Amino acid sequence: MLKKLVEFSIGETGLIKKVEGEGRLRRRLFDMGVTPGATVYLRKKAPLGDPLEITIRGYELTLRKSEAELVILEVEDAK
């Protein structure tokens, strides 16, 4: 099932399928390692949902809600 990163619940894991957007914002996400094929784990959400803290490629990264809207993931089944 495909979901945007902003729709994830805390503790969910997914595989990035697509990064939307264009120009500087897309380039910035790619530079931070948010690329198709990477596994993402949602660690925390701020009380109002902005920002989100994720684990990707072995490090913690904080994304704005507007950035998380651009990341489409395949949700991994709970094991």
C-alpha cells in the first residue's frame, strides 16, 4: 500500500518509491538521502504534526510537514 510520509503513524516503516516536487526542494531531499529505495522509520511527530523525525540510512533526520508531503512510500508489513 502506498502512503505519503506525512500520513505515517509513529513506528511505521516504509520503502521510498517516489519523491515528488521539483527544483531546489527535490534536490535538497535527495542531498539528505531521501531517495527511492531507502527505508524510512518514523520515530516521532511534534504535537501539531510538524516536524517529523525519521530514521533513514542509519541516521536521524527531521523533515518539515511540507517536505514529508512529497515522499511516497510503500508501507512494510508489521512482522
